[in-house]
Amino acid sequence: MDSIDDLQARLGKGGYICDRALATVTFLALKLGRPLFLEGEAGTGKTEIAKAIAAMLGRRLIRLQCYEGLDASTAVYEWNFAAQMIAIRSGDSKADVFSDEYLIARPLLEAMLPQEGGAPVLLIDEIDRTDAPFEAFLLEALSDFQVTIPERGPVTAPQPPIVILTSNRTREVHDALKRRCLYHWVGYPDFDREMEILHARAPEAAKELSQEVVAFVQRLRGEDLFKKPGVAETIDWAKCLLALDVLSLSPEVIADTLGAVLKYQDDIQKLQGSAAKKILDDARAAISA
Ligand SMILES: Nc1ncnc2c1ncn2[C@@H]1O[C@H](COP(=O)(O)OP(=O)(O)OP(=O)(O)O)[C@@H](O)[C@H]1O
Ligand SMILES: [Mg+2]
């Protein structure tokens, strides 16, 4: 990968469509070996880019899905207590219960171990769901690409993994962690890019229907909704319409399939009556303009 254009083209070939800004920050993260911190709305391709990069480079993807209560020990490794107990009970005095045999590597340790084909892509997904102590721990692990197993000592990555962190910004992530990373806000794509994404992900959808779907969803995002639809919803909706052999949107079709796009009853209710028709008319006018 010699340039930003080259990276953008290669990701595109793999079905991931990114704009110039995202391609630039990704290029720099890879070139400088810095973690990439992606924040943005739901369903805008944050998780997907880690998969796309791993596929492009032929590297293994290791995913640490964050959640409330995730602690350092579960993220790094666990001992297989049951097997250790059995070894001890059997009275085998030569058994080393802290050997590999009893070690269960979790994503962070896994990412520090040598891999065939080069350093893996480590996806730390939805970091905003964890808490400050875990962030502090992560900061340390990412600063020297090393984790410590008290019974065995430190494990250092032979080659630093490619690290991608994502957040939905349900809370602010600590500055110290952000400082380590290159940062990018992943917003909703514009009409042309969303058309490209839809074409990459649902190539069977005809252009006319795709245009209506994308234009409609783009307008929906401007409405006062509790949860705005992401790109994932655009793709889902197009696939639903295809499954129903719909060739073109109508207020009736929209009412019947809106559950693919909006996931809250209050939001769906807002689109009942004349609202959907008005948005559809606007969308059509914009397409023909
Ligand atoms: N730029 C893109 N190129 C290709 N596909 C995309 C792109 N953005 C989103 N998608 C599609 O949308 C789906 C959802 O994307 P993804 O899961 O990466 O969103 P996310 O930003 O991680 O959302 P969340 O914050 O909810 O986890 C993907 O499976 C992919 O099919
Ligand atoms: Mg995600």
C-alpha cells in the first residue's frame, strides 16, 4: 500500500467504501503504527473497517468486544482452573499448572502472540461501554504492546498489532487514551457514497430503487428521531424491498417495511400519515433534480 488512493482503492475492491478523510487517517495509522480511534453514529462502518483492513492485508482479525464490567483479566487470559485442579489432584508433581496447556488466551493476549502472516488486526470494539479502570489498563497494554501474566511474567508482541478502537460516544473516552491514537469521526455518508456502499453490499438492487432508498434514508436522518438510521439500515431496507419484489417506493410500501429502518415505535409513529409521503416526494424531487 503506497498511497492513500491505493488504500482507498484496495478497500473498495474488498467492498468497503471510505471517503478521503477516513482513507487518509487509516493510511497514517498503518504507516505510523498508531492505533486508530473511530467514533461515530451507529451503523456507519466503524467495526466493518477493521474487518476490511484485516482482509486486505491478509491478517488475522482479533476482536475484543467491550461491555460493562469487562475487566483486565477476562480481556487478557484465564487459567483453566478445572484442568489445573485435576492435574494437582492426580498428584503429578511434575505438572506445571502454569504452562501453556492450562492457559486460555483472551483477545489481548492473543494479539500479542506471534501470528502466521504477520501482526494481527486487534479490534477493540465499543470501548465506551467499559469503565475508566479498564481504559487505564488498556492504555498501558497499548503503550508497550505488552501484557503481564503474574505467574509467568510479561508477554511482548514480536510485532505491534494494528489496533482499531471504536466508540458510539455514549460517554467520553479518556484523553490519555485518545492521545495515543489517531482520531476520526465517522459520520453518515453523503448521497453518492451511500449509493456506492449500497451497490457494494446489495448489488442486486436496481439503480432506481437504490436511489429512492438512499435519498429517503438521507432525509430521515434530518428528522427529529430518537434513533437515526445508519448505513446498515439502508442496506437492510433495500434487501427487504428486494425480497418483496418492490421496484419503487410508495407510502404503503414504506409503512409496511419501516421496521427495517426505524427501530423505535415512537420514531415509526412519527412517519405515519402524510409524513412519509412528504419525505418521499422530497426524495424523488432531489433525485430528478
Ligand atoms: N463504508 C462502508 N462500506 C461498506 N459497507 C459499509 C460501510 N459502512 C457501513 N457498511 C455496512 O453497514 C454495516 C454496519 O456497519 P458496522 O457494523 O461497521 O457499523 P458500526 O459503525 O460499527 O455500528 P455500531 O456503532 O452500531 O457498532 C456493515 O455490515 C456493512 O455492511
Ligand atoms: Mg460496531
